[in-house]
Amino acid sequence: MVWLQMILVLGIMLTGCDAVLYPRFEKDMWSSYIRLQDVHPGMSTSEVVGIVGPPGIKEEGDYRGGHYVFYFYLTHSMDYDGGETVRNGYTPLVFKGDRLVGIGKRAYRSAVERQDSIDSPDLPWKRVH
């Protein structure tokens, strides 16, 4: 009888721990993370969507002299220092001309950051590297 009570208590504790330890466990998040391992630069957007599926967020715009399309896939429960995610756990995929040119935060930032012109007469300062 004591064993039955202990098993019951342990079962209840383990069920409760799942909710505490993994508050944002989402099956889609982990499957996107695994599928992104098969994606590499040079693939077309249709190839990427065929492997990973449709993105959670899609954006596009003209940056640094080119037109970029960004696909964001939820792969983590949050961002962390040194990680490749943006916007609370989304991994960005950067496309230019229907080809994947980069994956992760560094590729995203290098595409969207404005490159200041050195000879800009209307600015009283210059960017120092």
C-alpha cells in the first residue's frame, strides 16, 4: 500500500515538473529546429519551404542595395547571448534573389543594418569602426 502511494505521489510530481521546467515546450518549435539542420545557403525558397514548411513570420524589404526576403522560424523558447535567434526565439533565414544567403542573427543583421556613407555632407559626424 505504501508503494502505491509513493508511485502516485511521484507521478503527480513528475507531471507538475513538466509544466514548470518546460513552460513553452512546443512540438513545432523543436521540429523546425531539427529541419533547419538540413537547410544550407544556395537553396531556393521553395526548397527551404519544402523541408521546413511555411515560416512563422515573413518579411521583405530593400536593404543595402538589394531586395531581401526574411523567413522566421520559431526554434527556441527565448533569445540568449551568443545565440542565432531574434525576436524571442525565432531563427531568421535571409533570401536574396530567391536564394538563401544566410541563416541566423548575424546574417539578418548584416542584411538590414544600414551602411553609412563616409562622404555624406548632411551629417555632422562620421561612423568610426
